[in-house]
Amino acid sequence: MSLINFQFGEFESSSPGWFGWLSLLSTLTITVLSIWFAYYLGERTYKRDKKDKASEEERNIKSENELFINNLQELQNNVQVQIGFLKEYIENKDFRLKINPILQVNFLKFIKVRTLYNEKSDQGITTLNHLLASLYSNDTILENLRSELNNFISKHNIHETKFKNGYRQILYTKFFKFSNLRAVNYRENAGRIEWAYNADDIFMQEYFKLTQSDIANDDTSTADHNKIDANFLLPIIELSKNHVPRDAIAIEVLDIANDAHSAYLDMQALTNAHFNVINSYLTTLEDLNVEIQEFSTA
């Protein structure tokens, strides 16, 4: 029985020689080394970029926090100045409210607020939250103060004009008109006119006495509205009531005096409301000052 031989040529002639194997191994080695070196360089570059980015972010956070602290210190100084202005205004109760123009909270627009929370404890986060809430609530405080003051002055002037016009009519124009109608005689004394009325004209006699009081004749721009109302308008109102409806002049005087007194009451109500608002702004700024202090010392 014969075997079928499928071999075509010799084994030695169909297999690569040592040089071929060496070349193959060299190629594979170079390829592997190239891949490893490329990976090594990529990994090293990635780690370096990551480290640089982390360092840059750390610097940015530090810079943001320093900027925030510096602005906060400046803000606290300006808040304390405005607190002093408000206390002075409340004490004097005049129209001369000073406003610190450099009291600004808009620096928050230029700060990445999220960076302020970096590495904060739970208590630190709570303190920061309270501070930011106070800062944002005071963002427009200067505009609010100016608006409140302008509205108060505008409305107060309306009531004050009505008040002054009323009591000056009773004190001057109406009094002179009524005296010319009812007086039986008059004389000049030290630059002032003294009127004489019929013995039974009690209303005009008492009216004349009220016009001669010192407070009634203190008709300057600084005249005390409270004293004018208490010592002149209210007595005139009571006097007129006692002669209404029998005396036509008393009726007219009462109408004018009531209008003037109502204007005085409106001024008082407006002033009280205004200073309640100013006190609320004072409290808000005092709270902000405390929040800044607590944050700075935390």
C-alpha cells in the first residue's frame, strides 16, 4: 500500500530564516514601543494640563475670594457712614437726609458667587447665605432712599402749602376783611393796628386776641407747625364752633381753620410714615453691617 505525499518542496525552503524572524521581532518591538511612548506622552500631557487647570482654578478661586473680601470691607465702611447719616436725619427730623453715593453692592455682578462656597463648612455656608441674602436685598437701597425722600418732600409740600395758606388767611386777609366789616374803631400802636368791636361782639373780640399771640405772629419759614396748630388753629376752631350757626363769619373761619388743621394732621401722618420707612432702612443696614462682621470674623 503506498502513501500519498502532499509535501511540495522542502520545509527549510518554505520557512523564514533567522534574519526574517529578527526583522519581524524588531518591527513588532518598535511598534509596541511607539504605541507605549505615544500613550506615555499623552498621559503625561493630560496630567500636566489637569494639574495646570487645577492650579489655575485654585488661583482664580483665591482671587475671587480676595476681591470679595476687599469689596466687602469697603462696603462695610460705606454702610457705617450711611447708618450715621440715617441716625442724624431721624434725630433732626428735617429734609436734609444725606446719602452716601459710593454705597454700592453691584460688585456682586463681577464675582462668581459659587467660588465663595469652596471649602466652606456647614456653618460657613449658612453664614455666607445670610450675608448674600442681605447684600442682594440692599442692591437698590440708594435708589430707594432717594425715591422715599423725594416722594415725602413732594407730598409734604402739598399739605404744608394748604396748612400755611389756611392759617395765614385766618391770621391776615380774612381777619382784616372781617375786622373792616365788624370793627367800630381802630388805632395804630407800635406799628400794629388795634381793633375795637361792639361790646356784644364776643367772637371778633376773642378772634382779635388770638391773632395777637406770639405764636400766631411767628410767621417765619421755621415757625413750629405743632405750636401754630395747638395754640392758634385749635383755639380758633373751638371759638368758631361756639358761634356757629349764629355768626356767618364764624362759619367761614371754621371752614378755613378745619382745612388747615386737616392739612396739619396729614403732614403728621405722612411724616410718621416716612420716618417709619427710614427706620426700616436703618435696621436693614444695621443687619447688613452685622452680617458682614460675622462673615469677616468666621
